[in-house]
Amino acid sequence: MAVSCHGMFDLDSCNVQPDSCALPKGAAFAFIKAVQTVNQRLLGLSEKNKTLLFEVVLLGKDCEEHIKLNIFDSAKHYGLEIDKFYFCSSDNLIGTLQANHINLFLSPDKDDVYSVLKAGVPAALLYQQAEQQAINRLKVLFSGDLIGLSADSMVCLKDRGFTDVHIQNFKAAKECLREFVVRIGEMKRMFGHEGSPLHTSLMTVWGSRDVCASALKTLRGWGLDVDEAFCLAGATCGPILALLQPHIVWDNGLHNLKGVAPLLSS
Amino acid sequence: MSDLKPNETFTTRDEVAAEKDWAVAKAFFDNLKSKKPRPPKPTNAVTVAVSSRTLFNMVEERKIWEEEGLEKYVEYQQEHENEPLKPGAAFPFVKALMTVNTRLRKLYPDSEELFDVVLMTNNHAQVGVRLINSINHYDLNIERFCMTGGKSPIGYLKAYLTNLYLSKDSDKVQEAIEAGIAAATMFNPDMEVELSETQLRVAFDGDAVLFSDESEIIVKQHGLDTFFDHEKQNENKPLAQGPLKCFLEALGKLQKKFYTQNERLNCPIRTYLVTARSAASSGARVLKTLRSWGLEIDEAVFLAGAPKGPLLQKIRPHIFFDDQMFHIEGAKQLGTISAHVPYGIGQKDHKGKLIEQPAKHS
């Protein structure tokens, strides 16, 4: 399973000098280390698990030459297991992802994530963790409001001012999510409930408790038993996220829809 | 910000984002076209967090977890998912809170100063489906929950701005109290007693529950006579606060909302003080302390050492808070739903810390 991440290093803050510093760590750093732990544990259980492993690919968007070199060196410096490096321009982002059969695109940039999701490539947000978290667990958070809605009930969103295009995008995003969930579920089943290096949580921010229950059952139907569940029913998610500190957030883009913002203020 | 809440600092950016989230939640909820009322915003409400074992009777399931392990427990819960659980110790209390909410909504249809019940459990998320099904079965108004899958819920209590936390696990309750959140360990009564369906009744012990344990320390170290003298001398000096003072305060604020609408005689919240102090020698200080805090209590009973059980049987509170297990046992035997507050010198493993209440902000 290939994961491409853009937020590996904090490219803005480092002074560019050819062979000096390794780049300072960005949001994806803890994530990569956690993924490596999961891989180790999977292999430790059985050699047959080779097909289940994460394969991480680093994608750099609009990088200058010397930055590219810096990236190679820094990856080696920190001992990151990165199999491939791709560099492309921002216009060609989606094309590159599709051409290389990337299963999941991760970035701290919400706009990138959303445009990739729209094109049918699975994408999720890299969460900006407050501090470098313990790296023995990979934490994934699923935003459940759309998961809990079946395809039929999504139509009711039209009354709320969401257009057909939006609803189409939601359905596409949900399909992408399903592929990812199935694979994560397979990996997770290798470990028990206790001491697992894969930690999954579900959070519904707006929906009622029935939406949350429905999301739990949907995920279970796709093969994943989440560990934690939160139903906020309108409470702010900030404090909970700060406690949870996930690595990846599968936010189906609902919060970040640019077109929706004016609708929300009504 | 309402002063019903313990201190929390939010940046303006968080507040703006929170408002946006709130608007969308409102939209979604209205859209569901259900007659169920919308949950209030946490900053304005009195938030009561209950654990799954206090809300529902999970004694059998707990045995499976203890004897056969986590995997079997989760499997069992999933198999019985569509069977609603039986009510637990906190169930009548939660139902009474909902009754008060209905009355409040009638008087103040747009106000958010209501009770908000949150299910806070470190149960695994898969058990959540059975919990939600049970909540649906009894038509309880619990919309928010937190299933931490094994992690301690204390951090989440603060995130949800909790005013009161009820659990069966005394370790968690102790952690919560140390973090400045009112909390108590619930016990099932030994017999069933009929409770009021129209009025929420909450009974408090005085020392080490509403007030600090400073006076109890004197009793334990120097005896009753010294205690009486000390209290008489310090009659006009207010006692320090105890862990449940804030909750009484929150109840008082809601009570006032009924008083201003001329509903004092018909108020659906009634508070009781049930203390082993005697009125003559040590009672005055207690009443004066409450007055100095601006708090009212509806009925104050000074037992002068007599057992609390029979009196509580008459009162029939939905919950009774006390710091001494001796009184809890007595109350339990006669059918009172009791909650133990593990604070102060009355505890076996007392750590000698005075409560630090979170700083109040204006």
C-alpha cells in the first residue's frame, strides 16, 4: 500500500545551504516513524504479511533542485524508509498520483487533500501534532458524519443547500475511504485489541448519536473495528483533537469546502 | 462565558471556529426533522458526565471482562447488541435531569442553560453500539459521548467542560477530584424505593463534600469537644470549599431561573443538606458559610450524630453525596442511591491535599 506524503519536512524554515543541516521535521515525520513501527510489527508476526505493509513514497511539489538534494540527504539522515521519491509541479499532482497507483495521499494542506479527493484518489489530512508523539502507534481518526449517512440519506443534504456536485463528491470521497478502511481493517486484524500499533478512532461532529452508531456499523461492515468513538453533537472538536493527537485525519472535506462556507453562515 | 463552567481558556480563533461548528450542528439537527430537542452548547450548560456502568447495569458483562478477558467481552457485547441493558444507579438521576430540562425549555425556550448529559466511558467503541441502542430504547436525551477504548477519560472530562462526573471506578473519580472536577463513586441501593418523577432531589453531606475537611481534621485529631469550641469561635469565618460546592452552585443558578418566573413553590429542583453536625453547637457556621457564598439550600438537616439512613429514606433523593463510606453503607441499606466522594481525611488513603479549585473567571 503506497502512501505519498508531502508534509515530510518543514521546507519553509530551513536556510538553504547545500550540504549543511538536515531539514527540520515536518508534520509527517512522526507519521512515518509510526508507519515503520507498524511495518516492523506486521513482519514480526509473519513473513506472509509482506503484502500488507505500508510503502511510503515522498512527493515533492514544485521543488527546486537544491531542495531535492536536501530532501534526499535529510531522509537518509533521519533513517527514514522511503522507497521512492517523486517530484512534480502542482498542476500535475493528480496525474502523478494516478499514474503511480498511489493508494493514499497525505498532506497537511487542506486544499490539496480536497482537490485530490474530488478526482477520486484517496486522500487524508496530516494532523499538526503539538509535539512529537510516542511513535509506537499509528493513530488514524475518521470523521464520521458522512460515513453515517447512507447513499439515500445523502440526498437530504440537498435541503441544506449542498448541490448535486457536492453530493457527488461526498459519494466519491466515501468510496475512497472504503478502500482504505478495508486495508487498514486487514492490518488491524493481525493484532489483538490490546497493544496494537494501529489505533483508530471515529468522531462525529454534527450528527446525532444514531449517525454515530450507523458510522460504527458501517466501518465494521467494511472490516474495521474502531477503538475509540466520540459523538460531539455540535460541541467543538478542538479540545478533543488536542487530546487525541492523531497522525492522520480522514475528514471527508465537509468542513473545508470553500463553496459551503457562505451556506454555513446562514 | 457563563460562570457555570470551570475555568477554560479558548483563543478567539477557537471561538470563531466553535461558532461555525455550532451553526452547522444546528443545521444538521434541524434537518433531521425529529421532535428531539437539540443538545445545548457545552459552555452554557451544566454538564453531567456518567460512565456506562452507572447509567446501565453491566454487572454480568463486567464479570465476563474480568474472567474471560477483553476480546470475549467485546464479542459478547456485539452478540447482544440489540438487547437493551438494564438501568443502573445513575439512571433515575439522569431521568430527573431530563424532566428539569423539559420544564426549563418551556419557561425559557431559547436558553442554553440546561443540563447536558454526556456518556463518558473507557469502554471499547464497539460496545458503543449496544450502549446507543439502549439509550434509544429508554429514549434518554444523551447525545454526546466519549468512548475511549481503554484510555482514562479524565482529559476528556475537561475538554467537555464537565461540572459533575459519576463513575463506579473510584480511581477515576479520585483523579477527577484532584483535577478540580466534582466527582463521586456511585453505589446501587440494596432495595428499590419509589422516587419523585417531577422533582430532582439532590442531598449533600456537609464536611468534605460541600465544605473542605478542615473541621473533620479537628474532630479526628482533637476530639468532639475541641471541635465544638472551634466551630463556635469561628462561626463567622466561612469554611473553605469542598469538591461538590460548584455543583450545588450550578443547581442554584438553575433554581433561580424558576424563582424569577414565580415557580418557587413548584420548582423541579430541591437541594438538601444532611449533616452529622448538630444545629446548636456547630450548625451556625455551616449556614453562614453558605450565605457568604451566596448559595441557598432548600432543607438543612442537622442530625447531631444520628444515622442518616432513615432520614434519607424519607427524603428520597435521586442522589446523595457523602465522603464517609460508613454513611454511604447506611444509606444504601435503606434504599438511597448514594455516591461516595473520595476526598479529605475521612478516606483510608488520604493524601493530605487541600482542593485547588480551578480559578474562577468573570
